[in-house]
Amino acid sequence: MIDFKHSGFISDIFYALPAIKKACEMNNESAVLHLEVNVENPDKNKPGHPYTEFRLVKEEVDLITPLLVSQNYIDDVVVFDGDYEKINVDLDLFRTQPINFSGGSLPRYYFSMMGVSESLEIPTLSVKSNERYNNKIVISRSLIYQNKNVDWSVLNKFENTKFVFLGSYREYKEISAIVRNVIHVDVKNYLEAAEIIKGSSLFIGNQNMYFSIAEQLKVKRLLEVCPYTPNVVPSGGENYDVHYSKLLEFLIDKHIK
């Protein structure tokens, strides 16, 4: 057993999975993830964005646990109790490296911290496909990490397509003010969300937690790249970087046809 600690954010936990999985394979062991809650978010008072107070809270641990423990290399997920003696790898140390974290590739930050290497084209999440969404385009967009050069209203040009939105109600309210033909699916946990993403014909998102799930599943996906923090680099499967509206429209049209 290898005991890993992480204090979030949710997407950072998903981007740590390639390094976690590789370490488990190298040592022929499974992982226990100790997730530390209520660590203050240093960006919480940043102006202009709805940053959360903490990196991770207990409710989010409950949401992510069913998905993580369903993986064959993860034995358990627990709330960190403060006992560092039982921890083999403190994944939060990735933040102490002399790296420009506003760019580059999040999974590779963990590779350099742990001294491991693996192809990022390999899926690190495996879930069953929710077949109800086989012909659906699933979208998600957080209130931060947006690219103002990408106008999501181009989705309205596809009048015969109903887009499925994953995210909070607040996020849905923002996107539904831009995109008319969108419905909100309220999931009970991230396992259910992953099964919907796995079942979809296409996933479109910005650099949020749902894209980090899509990235680990390696489904067909479009990424709205954040111009001021471009630290998500899709790899493996069919993926596209979107930096402007015309490309978003073109790729959706290409997919539908």
C-alpha cells in the first residue's frame, strides 16, 4: 500500500492520477488517498472571480470518493487526520517546486516531484458509459479560467442540438443566458458525471474539474484554453485546443456532420 496525501483542488487531484497510477504499477501496490480538507485557498480574495474559501471541503471528498475507489489501483479514500507519519507521498509538495504554475502541464508537475514518467495518452480513469448520452454533446464551463475570445453563443447556431450541461446551478445560469438550447443535469457525485462524460459523443469545457475528468478518460473533447493560465494540455484520444469562437463553431459543425 502507498499512502498519498493531497489537499485539493478537485481538478488537481485528477491531474495527479497519472503519477499515482505509475507509482502503484512500479511498486506493485495500490493507493490510499488521504485528502486534507479546509486548507485555505490563497486566491480566495482575488478580485473579479468567485474563488472558494478552501481548496477542498468534506462534501467534495464525498463527491469524489465513489469515482476514485472504483479504480483498480486505488484501495481507499479517507479524510487526512493530520498524521504525517503514515504518509509515503505528500502530493502537495508539487507546489513547492520552482515552476511557473500558470503554464505548462499539471500532470507533469507531479512527475517532476516524484521522479516518475509515463505517457499522458493513457487513461487513468475507467468507468462504464451512460448510454443515455451516447449521441449527446456534454458541456461544462466554470466561472473562472474563461477565454473572452471564445463566444459560446455560437452554440445557438446548432438549433437541432440539445447540449447537456454539467456544473453548479450558478454556472448553469451563466451559460443558459448565452446558450438557449442547453439543459442542466444535476449529478449526485463525480462517478455519475464521469459515466455521462464517457457516454457522450463530445465533451466541451474550460479548465475546470469536469474537463479534468474528461482528460483522464481520454474521450473526444474540446478545451477552451485560458489565456492567462494555460496549464492544461490535452493529450491522447481526439482532442482540440480552442482559442477563438470560429474554431469552436467549426469543430462542433464538423462533429455533428
